Amino acid sequence: MDDMHSSVSAIQISYSDTNGGAARAAFRLHRAFRDTIVDSRMLVQQRQHDDPSIIGPQGKLRAGLGLLRASLSGLPALLKNTSDPTLHSYGWLPSGRDRLINGMGVDVVNLHWVGWDMLSITEIAKIKKPLVWTLHDMWAFCGTEHYAPDTSEARWRLGYTKENRDAEVQGLDLGRLAWQRKRNNWRHSFQIVTPSNWLANCVKNSALMHDWPIEVIPNPLDIDVFKPIDRNFACEALNLPSSRKYVLFGAIGGGKDLRKGFDLLQHALLQLAETWPHELSCIVCGQSEPLDVPDIGFPIIWMGHVHDDWSLALLYNVADVVAVPSRQENLPQMATEAMACGVPVVAFNTTGLPDVVDHKKNGYLAISFDSSDLALGIEWVLEDDNRRCHLGEQARHKAVENWAHPVVAARYRALYESLLTLESEAKGY
């Protein structure tokens, strides 16, 4: 395609435009295309932005029906008995959006998080346009679960059979049924994009998608929003004393999601409290103060849910270090946003986190799930102001080079164009 004159049109498909990390990543990609010749629109069920290029349900009736569909989509869960808190989507309830998508005058369809029956398994197979699927979790190649253990015996690696079902899960084997429906309906591969190398390797080792085309492209960030600003100004804006040092932890739901590892951070901070002589506080965003406040040896400041990127950027600029103690992550935006603001990140050396943090260059990668090493990493960043500033400068540099809007948009545009070229060649144009 002519690089100077041709344009590409794409539709981003996501359940929401703001609610959750995957939705925010999809919206950021949509916005990243504004300064390119990719004409992007976005189709969502849950619309909160007033951006006119975002298409949501038309009218209160359709919006209400969409919410009802999301509720009904979880009914199959009643057919099984499990204490597993993992989010599941069953992909069984038709939405009619496949017909809407096929009727749109766009060149490329880019799926994102389409859980809660935004699209059913069958409807995904009916999309007739060149299809890119950006995976924000593991649902596409699993059964119904959005995250699953990454072990050699994982069902997503071996295939979902009667013999390898978790003995603790009773009732109908919905995971196997959903996986079989995916295998039977998705007979032609889609172009997969993963933000992290870890998730790409999961796809390559999955029974369902092991031979599908995969590209690793990180999620984009607006580095003009997420940028270093004066710390004293940020502290004053958030009414926080600038004399203290702050460890920041954040997640949707705060410490409630075991996968996010707040319990591991608690152990690390309790250890740090025994040796750290300076004033230190932990800031938690994404959760309001619970009734039973955990004892971590330091004061905890509960910020609740932070609704906009500008406020998030202020919060990062207050922090001296950001802790991402997750047990399993794709490409955590908490880490990339912090680094774009020039704040070092301390995390475990697991799953997608090594794609973000370079050990002792722009942060610290602790031994996986070792709270003692996590504590050492936090202390290593905090104990030397010159080192911390250098780590922050390197973190900002990595963000600008790898996650800025123009960088990521250009990679997606090249991928879209390659798919259109392949389609033209297949049709003999």
C-alpha cells in the first residue's frame, strides 16, 4: 500500500471504553490512531466517553437490553459448583453484532475484551472482514476462564478433556464445552496480538491456537499525560505531605484480587517496617478503606477508584516507588503508566512483568512471589535518592521509546496493511 496516500479504516470492539484495564487499553489504541491515517471507530456495549467516534447502544432500551444480556450471560454458572473466584465468560448468548460489524464500511476488525457475551463464540466466527484480536487475558484460548494457571498440566495447553478436569469443580464441565465450541467454530485462524511475550508464548503453547499468527505489540500510552511533574505540586494537589516517602499499589478492586498480590506486598512491607528508619506510607488506589484494615507496619492511604488519567498521573508523581506484586499479569498498565511518569517499579520476575521492568536498570525484579526479595527491592530503590532518580529517568526513556502513541499506532497500522495486502493477493487483485 502507498505509505503516503492510502488510509486504513478499523473498528475496535470492546465491551467497555473505560471500565477495566482492557477497556482502557482498547480506548487508548483508538485514540492513538487520531494522529495517523488510520480511521478508527470503536464499538462498545458500555459507553462512558462522549467521543463521537465511539458507537454504543442507541437509546435506553438497547442499553438496558445490553445490560440484561450481560447478566443473562452468566446463567450457565448455575450449572456448576465451584469456589473459584476467577472471572468466566461463556460466549453462548447471541448479540447480533456480527451482522452490524459485517455491515460497517471498515477494512479491519480489531477485537479486544469481548467477555460477558459482547460477542458469542459463534458470532466471532461469522465476522467476514480481516480480523485482529488483541488479547488482554487468556480467555480466547481457554475454556470459559479469563485467567488460568500457567503450568505444564494446564487444560489450555493439553486440551479440555473429561480426564483433566479439576476434581474440585462439580456439575457441568462448562470449560470443556466452551473450548470445544471454540475449536469447532474457529476453523480459520485470526491474527492474534498480545501486549506481552509471556501471553504470546501461552498462545503458541495452547492446544487451540498454537499455529495461529501472533504479533507482540504493547499497549499504547499518552506520554503527554503520563509524564514527570513536580512532586511537591502533585503532593499539594492530592493533599499529601511531601515529607514522607510513598509506596504506591493499585488495582481494580485494590487488594481483593488474589492475582494482584497485595497479600505478598503486605508481607514485604511488614518486613521493611522492621528495618526502614524513615517515614514511609503505602498508597492504595482502586479500593476504598475496608472495614478490616490490614496491619502492614506503615500507614495506608486509601484513594478509592481514580477515574481519570490526569489524576492517576498526579498520583504516580507523588510515589517514590510503585509496587506491582502480581502473581500473573499480561502487560500491567499500572507499571507502564508509572514508568512513563519517571517512577521506578518493583515487581516479581514473572509472566508479563519482565517485558516492562529491566532489573536494576529502571526498576527491580524480585524473585517470583518472594516477599523478602520484594522488600529488598523496595528498599534498594528508596535508600539512594540519586539511584532512584536515575532509575526513573531510564523508566521514562523506555516508555517514550516503546509505549508512546505514535510508536504503537505505527506497528498496528503496519499489521493492518499486511492483512489487507494478503486479502488482496488471495482475491487476485
